[in-house]
Amino acid sequence: MKVLFTIPAIKGLTGPSIAALNIAKGLAKVGVKVYVVTSDPPLVYAAWLRRLREAGVTIHKARGFKSSYLYWLSLTLKALRVLLREGVDVVHTHTPKVCALIGFLGKAFGRKVVLTLEGDPLEELKNSGLKGRVFGKATWWLSRRMVDAICPCSRWLAKIVVNRFKDLKGKAVPVHNPVDFERFKRAKGGGVREELGVKGLMVLTPARLDPVKGLNVLIKAARKVVMHVPSTYFVIAGEGPLKEGLRRLAEELGVADKVIFAGFRGDVEELTAACDVLVLPSIYEPFGMPVAEAGACRKPVVASDVGGLTEIVKHGVTGFTVPAGDHEAMAEVLIKLLKDRGLRERMGYAGYKMVEESFTPEVIARKMLTVYANLKRPSRRY
């Protein structure tokens, strides 16, 4: 079997792009011939292409134009050339935009088209301008009509989209995102605490600074945690529009010296390996990749009980889930974890075993192969 992925990368790799690349890597490792059409990403992401090649993925690079229209034209023509020349069987896309364009080409030439869905399409468009919303709804409409299968990244998301869009009934097959298991497993986190100025316990939250990530809840929880475990530092790795507002909140609550804004980091695996607990306080989260990555690093987690997070976190086993927005509940379980090293180690190990059994690229690739195989016959779908 031959599968084609097309990954726009001129501005960097998004969460959906990284999930798609992990799927591509897993498929290559289980013997599928995988082609990735992309362009040279910013230097911080260059290692991704190297890791793909090492896994056996064939990479074709389109030219990186500054003009968005020329860039997408270059990417599309390169994808078309690979599709026809290599005899691709499946065009696997990872966003409605890519599906509407590259998936359309696949359908036009008789290929099967699969879309991995990383979020609620309508929820993701809420903060877009009028042009963005119109374009987004149009590409989502087109995608639903051309895909042979759509793979939401969690069972929660599958139920959401099937209940809302009746034309997806029979097409939706939930498949979780894979974790770059070996990369996170090997990470040691050496020197990270010293670099960041962490002089005690480290609580990590890798997230963009956006309202849906619930970071204000984390900072409110930090106040109580620091009162009970004064050696705790909170590291927030990411950029976004709320940065200054979150800084002010930390100052108002008297924890500014305990909350470290690390900015965007290309070494999230080292940050995760260096922390004692990983927290994801989101109010909307279709999957929650950092939580699964924490398991690969043997770290316990605290997460909101929303979206796909409850499918990754086993409450009381690999970490704790708390009601979204409840900073008191978050503080309580963090205090419990930070005071008990043995509990952290037991939960971290349980998380490691769960990720090893359920979320490696190879495990997810085999599930995806079942989706591909069932494109011509009925399967268990939503």
C-alpha cells in the first residue's frame, strides 16, 4: 500500500501537522510505503524531516514561496506529481483545508481519501474573521463530501461531529493521535531546570496562551499550591495573545516569582522529562497530546475532564482529572502529587505503560491500516 501526506510547513508545524507526521512515521515502520510532500520548515522543526527519513518515509519538497497562493500552488502540483508517478492508493489529509485541495485531487484520480480530524471544525472557527469563517466552512463542507473515511482524534470528537453532521454517519472512525514515543522516552531533561531558574519542584504546562487552554485556572491554583509546597515552580511553555494578561494575574496573586513563562520551545520533550508533574487545564481539548507525551516520559498528569483528555488520563492511575475551571480541585490534587514522590513515580510508570500499549506510532498505524482496509467494505463506525 502507498499513502500520501501533504504537510504545509513554511510557517512551521502545527499540532495537526505533527500528529499527521507521527502517523506517517508509524505507517512507514509497519511496512507501508509513505510519501510526504512538504517544504523546508523553519530550522527549529528541521529534525522532524530527519526523523521521518530515518523511519523510511520518502519526502518530496515543494518550493517555499512567500506568496501564500504560489506556495499552495507549488505544494499542490508537487502532490499531484507524486500521486500520479508513485501510484498512491490513499491520500491521507489532516485538515479540512488540505482535504479540500489535495483530497479533491485524490478523488478526481480515483484514490481513496482519508481525513484525520484534530478538532471541532465549528469551534475552531469561532475566533476567525468573516473571511476565515466562510473559507473554513466551505472547506469543511467539501471535505465531508469527498472523504471515504474521517478519523476524529478521539471518541469524544467522533460523537460531536457525527451528531452535528449527519452526512458523516458511516464515515467516522475514531483513531487516537500517536505520540513520538521514542523521542520522549529518550529525553533526559538535563540542564533544563537550571536554564529556567527552577530551584525546586517543576510543574509544566506546554500550551499556546489562548483562552481555551485555561491557563488562568492554573495560575489561580498555583497560589494555593505554593502556600502548601513552597518549593514549587510553574513553567508555561508557549506563546499567544494572553501572555501579558497572565503575567499580570500572577503578579496580582503574588506568585509572579513562581510562574515562569518559557515562550515557544522546540525541545518540549526535554521540558517534559525535566518536570515533576504535567498539567493541562484546558476548557476545550479534542485530544491533548502533551498529556500522552508526559506518559512517554513517565510523568504523572493533572488535566481537565473535558474532550479527549478523559480517554488519555486514567483518573487515580496515571494522574488526576478535575472539573474544568475548578482551580481549587486542581490545587488539591497537585499538592497531593507534589508531596508524594512515590505516588508520582507510580502514576508516571502507569502512564508510560499505557502510552507504550496504546499510543505509539506503530500501534496507531496498525489501527489506521484497518481503516484503509475497510474503505471498500463496512466496518464499525460512528
